[in-house]
Amino acid sequence: MSGYEEINGCLHVDGVSLKEIAQEHSTPTYVYSASVIKNQYDALKGAMERALPADRQPKLCFACKSNSNIAILGYLRSLGSSLEIVSEGELKRGLKAGFDANQIVSTGVGKLDSEIAACLTAGIHQFNVESIPELENINKIAKELGKIATVVFRLNPNVSGGGHHKTSTGRKRDKFGISEDSLYKAYQLASNMNNIEPLGMSMHIGSQVFTVESFKAAFEKIPAIVGKLRDQGHKVTRLDIGGGFPIIYKDEKLLDLDNYAEWVRDIILPLDTEIIMEPGRYLVGNAGVLLTKVAYVKETSERKFLVVDSAMNDLIRPTLYEAYHDIEAVENRNAPKTIYDVVGPICETGDTFSTDRELTEMKRGDLTIIKSAGAYGYCMASNYNTRGLPPEILVHEGKAHLINPRQTVEEILDKEVIPDFIKA
Ligand SMILES: Cc1ncc(COP(=O)(O)O)c(C=O)c1O
């Protein structure tokens, strides 16, 4: 049994009924399918294996930010993945999940001193550097620690990719990466620094990139730059070509991975470097759902609302990016359909999962799933409205594993302190 399927009228995940999960763990709850994660990993790896020779396979560095639960990280590690991180916290997660430090690459536009020091002390594979001030800071910290930092420079290729303007990262106006001119300057500076070893470049043009042409347009900038760097006497042995592979939220036409892999073969492979990739959403997005319960069916003169017990604090994507997520009933799946707005209980009109959505008729207490919530779901959740974070469950071969228990309100309140000047 694999993924999400209906068995005897009830949705199951990897053989476990979502109704049973709700009974045992209540709602809202994040549920992930291990088989979907594996299938996605195998699909990406398979496309690269078909296109590239065995001894030139890319290092697939899972973007921890998309789902940072250590069980998910550990599972991806067991499948062969490496890791991309953006904070000291993610470094600690990666190490706790069993990754070797040399499987970890550190990215991000504002690496903090403590994070740089922790990465150097651990001995990570590389820093993807995004500015000259950051390069200088890494050199300074590496000197203090008596380390050599291996760096690549993130090029801003001025290529627009990404399904939403807030997830497009490769345009000139975006805060990410450095221009081609600055890259040459940075490389030159780096080669004169005692505690830096510059080894190549990286790029990441955005998330939910649907057109292979966007990747191709960005890739096509690389050979000339590598050639020029080599002509200037620099060593270029690593190219990190980022993530951004899309998943299905509605009815999107997916990127042709074989086509993508062929561009890697035609444009990147001849440059004779180590190849690194940073897939996030693609590996985990479709594996996860947010399981929620109908708290009320509310009808006004204008609309019919399904008020569910999950909210924008649990899954912020619809509010933040106007993101579409499919919603399905867990049971009574053949009931007549009706039009609902699906909303959470939070005091914001933006706390809306969908508007004018045709769904099977539901009543108070019915279970629904908000689909494709495995990436940028739980890891972006907050305590807004003093709502505890939902639990996370990983289902593997017919068994549901609690990988993160529900946060209680007491756990939130216990951390807060009323100072003495406030009289009782
Ligand atoms: C540098 C970098 N690499 C990889 C990713 C992963 O992107 P995706 O989840 O779209 O694959 C991101 C996402 O923000 C990123 O910023």
C-alpha cells in the first residue's frame, strides 16, 4: 500500500486510516507518508541516474527548511540524501538526524556569527556565500577558530523562476546572490584570504519553478563564468544548482525531470565539477496532509463556511502566498457536493484555506484533509492566538509513528514570565 488511497470509504495513508489517526492523536495533525517521500526521492534520483554517469551523480541536499522534523531528515538520510541548512538550529537538526557534517551545505543571505562558527566547528561541506561582507565575516571567524572555510558563491542570474513573486529568488532586484561582476571580485578576494578556499558557485532561482526553460536560462550563464574564473587562474570544482522543483497543489503540469536532467548533462556536466542540488518541496510536499475536523458549518446570507479546527497558524501558505491546497473529506466521500469557504477559527479574514470550493457536504465533527502540506507547513507554523503546534505523524508501511507530539498551551505559557514591577 502506498500513499493516500480510499479503502472501504475512508482515506488511508500508507495503509493506516486517517480516521484512526484522528481518534488517537486528535486534530489538527500533520500526517506524512513515508512511501510518497521515497517515491519522490527515487524519481529525482532516477532522472539524474538516467542522464548522468554513475561517477558524476549529484549530491542531493534536502532543503531542511521545507520540513525540518528530525525523523523526516533521518528518513531522507537513510535514502541517501545530504542536507542544505539555513541556520544553526537546522545544523543541529541535521547532526541530530545523523548526517555527517560533510554532507551539509549552509546557505542563506544573512548567516549569523554563531551559525558560521557552529558550521566551521562541525566541519560542513561548504558555505554558499551571498555577499562580500559575508565572505569577510566567514574568513574572520574561520581565522579565530583556526579553520579553513570552503565556499562557493551564489550567483544571482537575473532569471525569474518560482510560482509566486514571494518565492522567486533569482531576479536582480531580489536580495539573494551576487551579480556576475561581484562574483569575480569576490572570488579574487577569497583567493587572497588565508582562511577561505573558494571552490565554485551556486544558484537557486526560486520555488515551484514549472518551466525547464527557467532552469536552462540560469544554467546557460554558468559555463562562461566558470571559463572566465578558470582563465583568471581560479579553481572551480563545485557547482550547486539549487532546488525549486515543483509539486502538484491543484492541476499543475509538472516539470519534466528527465528534460531537466538532460540540461544538467548538456550544460553542467561538461564543466567537470562536483554537482550539488537542493530539492526541498519536491521531496516532501505531496507526502503530507493537515488532518483537520469541521468545528462548525456556518451559513450566512452570503456564504456557507466550513469552520475547521485548523488555522493559518498551522498552515500559513494560503494566507501568505494565496496558495491553493486541495481539500478532501476523509469519509462519506461520495456525498453530494456543495460550495464552501473553508476557514479557521483565527481572528483574521485571511485565515481562509479556500474560497468557493466545491466539496462533499460535511457536518460538525467530519474529518477533512488539506493536501500537499508536507513542505513549508509545520515548519512555518506559529502559536498565533495561543494555539499549540499540531503533532506530526510519519506513516511507514502500515504503522503510524508520532514524530512530534502536540504542543500544549501550558508549554507555551510556562516559558513566559511576569516581571516583578507588575503588581499582583
Ligand atoms: C537556497 C535554497 N535552496 C533550496 C531551497 C528549496 O527550494 P524548494 O523547496 O523549492 O526545492 C530554497 C528554498 O527557499 C532555498 O532558498
